[in-house]
Amino acid sequence: MTRPLRIDIANGWYHTMSRGFERGVVFDDHRDYEHFLEVLEAMVARYGVKVHAYVLLANHYHLLLQTPHANLSRAMQWLNVSYGVWFNRRHNRVGPLFQGRFKSVPIEGEGSWALRASVYLHLNPVRIAELGLGKRERKAEGQGLRTPRPDLVKARLEALRGYRWSSYPAYAGYRSRPGWLTCEDLWRRARRREGTPKASYRWHVEAPLKAGVEAVESLGMQIKGALALGSTVFVDRLRRSVRGDAHEQPLVRAWRRRLPFEMVIKVVATEKGEPWERFRDRHGDWGRDVALWLGRRHCGLTQAELGAAAGGVAYPAVGQAVRRMDALCRTDRRLHRLRARLEKQLLDIAT
């Protein structure tokens, strides 16, 4: 097994998760859930980690953590080993409980990034087919092919509010919160002009279920495949700090290929011999299209984020430009070679 890449940051925020071995159950009954929360509380006391949110599901769990002492790896290893030993003893089983090592996504501590991650995390219990939010159903609803029925929305909200093994009911004021759960930071970030902190947080989580799930799906796609969640400045700072063996650790290679869009602009503008601002809005210009294609492939940005980084290009136009570039390169060998050369320049700079 290759050694995982870990980025331990003093006061860093992380979305972490662990899945059961071969997707097996890690919480078999109420006592299992309760004991995991007891171990989580002990981790807070032992390692000084802040738990901002949690969701426990039958075969995996999600946590939103902050590490004042840059000790995520030690804390998470202790959590999984401690609970795994207890679970095996209780259920008379042997072997690893969790599938490999835990996964973690660094999150920018400033702005709304952690709030958005907590919304995605807290909606996990209702993202199921029984509530019309299985993968196929979410895709159809997110594409606007249908809107949720009122009775279905009601069922989703009841399931969300009543899910016992999540921090959401404590955030939303549906039950008291445990002393080891830190809510103040996200309450403050969720605060709206009107309403209490709890009511404001409820709005952020429950509004997507009432209106549809397109925004949640967009965030979910971003988090699931993300190396980090934050601004381009934050991500680039992390990329520059990554150390490791690119041959043994695939994430090292992935980080080195995640580039700031400013670097893409510089390479393309140098090739064209004119400033980005001059050809960015020029209709049909290959320079803009290849820059957006490279940005979508190597900068780890959504179409909306890429459009903003490009100077205000609408996100549908970003998608059109990427598809147009692919189509042109299938028939124009010169353009195909040029795009490949620019891509190689970027990767050479990154490594």
C-alpha cells in the first residue's frame, strides 16, 4: 500500500471521511453509533481537535475538523484504531474495519468554504433513493427535468431534522448540542440579516431541499474529487507546500498538476504575443478557448469559478469553449499539436 499524502496545517480545516472495508457496515446498531461519538469526544480532549460537524452512516462517516496543533494524522489514526478495536471485540470479528486510511480534503478557513462543506456533509443522510435523491434522481432533478413534490420535500425535511447520528439537529436547534461540538464558527458564517444563528443555519441547509438540489450537487461534485476546497490563492499555496515522492504517492503528482489559472493565462498569452485582456472576449479566438480548456483540465475549478478567474466569462460559455476546443482539435492537427505543446509547458513548470 502506498503511503498517503497528508497535509497537516496548524489551525487547518478538513473534511475527513472513512469507509468500511469493502463497503461493509461500521455501525451495526445504536450502541455502535453511541460509542463512536464517545471516542470522538475523547479525541477532542486528547488531541485538541475541534469537531465542527459530523455525520455517521451505516458504512462510513464524515467529519468537519479543525486542527489547532497540526495533528490531523495522529488524531484520525487514533480515532479509527480505537473504534475499530472496540467494534471487532464487540462483534467477534477480526481484520481491518475501515477501507485503507482515512481521506481528507483541506478547506480554506476564511470565507464561506467551511460553511458550504458543512451543508454538503449534513445533507448526506437524505441523499437516498427512498427520498427521491438517489444518484439517478438527483441528476434528473438537478438538470431541471423535474421539481420535488411537496410531500417529498416534507419527507426529506423530516428525515434530515430527525436523523440522530448527525450534528445537524444540534446546529438547527432541534436538540441540545454536546459540549465537545463546536458550532459558533459556522453559526457566525451562516448568519443572515434576519433570524437567529440557528434559524440562519437551517436556511442554508434546508433551502436546497425545498427548491431542488442543483446547488448541493454542484458542491458535492466539487468536494468528492477535490484535493482542496478554497480560493485559487489558498489552493496554490498548498500546492507549493506539498512534499513527497511523486513515484510512490499519486496525490503528490495530482497536486503538482493542479495549477493556478494565472499560470495558464501567462503561457497562452506568451504564445499569442498579446495580453489576455485583448483576446479574452474576442469571438472564436483559439487562445481563449485553449486557456479555458487547460484551466478546466488542470486548475481544479468548476465552470463558474473558472469563468470568474477568466475575468467574468459566463459559466455556460466556459463549457461551450471547452467542447469547441475538443471538437476543433479532432479535425485540426495543427491546433491539436499546439494545445499539446502548451499543456506540456504547464506541466513542466508545475514539476
